[in-house]
Amino acid sequence: MGKIPTRLTIVVIDSDLEMHDINVVYVSGNSFKPTGRHFFRENSRTKVIELSKAEILRAVQFKYSNLPGGGRARVQVWMQ
């Protein structure tokens, strides 16, 4: 069985993006919302986000929008 992640990094590639909300959902039903709104330039990332619990993750949910004049951004989650 793999290691339970305790940290995340959000990476944005292919275009600029405005992140409105991040919600980390655990299998237990608990959730954690790191600080709110972020503006990403193409090929940028957040600092490491320390998770509130060392629990198995169910999902990482995003609310975001591509910025006008840009292409379609892709979002990756790197777990540590």
C-alpha cells in the first residue's frame, strides 16, 4: 500500500489560469480548503500545501477559469 500524502502542489500548464477555490476531500468525508484565489501563469505552481490531516484522499476539487485571450489550461496535482 502506498504512502498517504501529507502535502500537495498544484501545477498549471499550457495557459494562464485563475483558481477560485481548492477543496481537498478525504475518504472520511472531512474536507480542507487551502487559502482562496490564485492567479497562475503558464507553467507555474503553488508552494507546497501542507494538508490538515494524514488521511486517504478521495478527491481534489477545483473551481477555476481560463483567462481571456489565453488557451485552455491544464491543472495537475502533485502529491507528496
